[in-house]
Amino acid sequence: MGTAPAPDDRRTRQAALRRAIGVIGVGLPVVLPLGEVLFFRAGLPATISGFYYTDMRNVLVGAMCAVGVYLLYYPGYDRGDNLTSAVAGLGAITLALSPTTPPARAPTTAEAVAGVVHYVGAGAFFLALAYLSYFRFTRTAGAPTAQKLRRNVLYRVCGIVMVVAIALAVLLDNVLPEAVSGAVLPVFWLEVAAVLAFGLSWLVKGEALLQDR
């Protein structure tokens, strides 16, 4: 039988996975639009999920599946961490493999069902990540350092941004006229804010930023 990893090994693996998740989170909303505009000379879709129907589809699906696997493998501090990260991981894989409804035509029945599954996965993904950032990342053993207090502020801000941005995106997607949404892309930019907040939170948790001196 194998032995449990030493505490230092576990900490190193945790930090590496957190940084990997954070890099993908911060990089995805930058790489997708730049790739679409610079390499394929196309405009931006109305949502990040809409990249599924562009030439950047494989980047979107591959990145979200990678995040999902990392989250499923992520070794948290306790069962609560592991359960929440597993929910987020399953949500990431679900939204990646169940595309949103096509933007340019009426969806078939199968596409409409996939679209519902996609939004359920996206909701689970962001809510679980927001919960991790706001409630789980802010815990500490003993008296927190000054840097830990700064990190906690950032974690809570990121958690709030994720929830508010996604809630506003859902609201505006249902109330704004299609012409306005297509011109301003409010849902896209709100989703960018949510993904960047998720990525930043994990980069900080992975000790890439604001680490203790």
C-alpha cells in the first residue's frame, strides 16, 4: 500500500494546481478574443460560451475540461473543500461538453436541451468557485498575518464579483433587446469579469501573488 504524501509534498501539489487553475482562468478571457480577432479576423460572440461556435472552440473546450480535471483532482484541506471543488470541476466539464444554444438560428430540441445543461453546469461552476473564494479560502489557522488579511479581502471581492457578474449577465441576457446586446456585448464582458475574478482568486491562493514574506 502507498503512503500518504508528506505535508510539504501536499502543499506543493496544492499550490501547483491552484496556480494552473488560476493561469487558465486569467488567460482564457484574453486568449479567446485575441485569437478570434487576430488570427481569424472575426468579431466577438455575445458570450464566452459562444466561442464554441467559432474557430476558438477547441481552446474553450480544452481549457474548461483541463480546469474541470484539475478541480476534481484538487486536494483540499478537508471534505468541504474537496466536495465544493468537485462540484466546480463537474460544472466546468459539463459546460464544456454541453454547448450553449447556437446564436444564429433556432436550436433543435437536442441543442435546446444541451443549452439548458450548459447553463446548469455554468451555474454550478461559478457558484462553487465563489463559495470557495469567499468562505473557504479565507480560513486560517491561528492569527492571520497582514498579507493573509489582504488576501482575504481579495478573496471576498472575487467571490462577490463572480456572483454579481453572473447574476447581471443572466438578467441582461433576458431583458436587453437583441440589437443592444449584439452591439455592446454586456453579457460577454460580465462573464469576462467573473472568469478573471475566479482566475485571480486561485492565483493568489496558489501563492503566485500576495504571498507571506
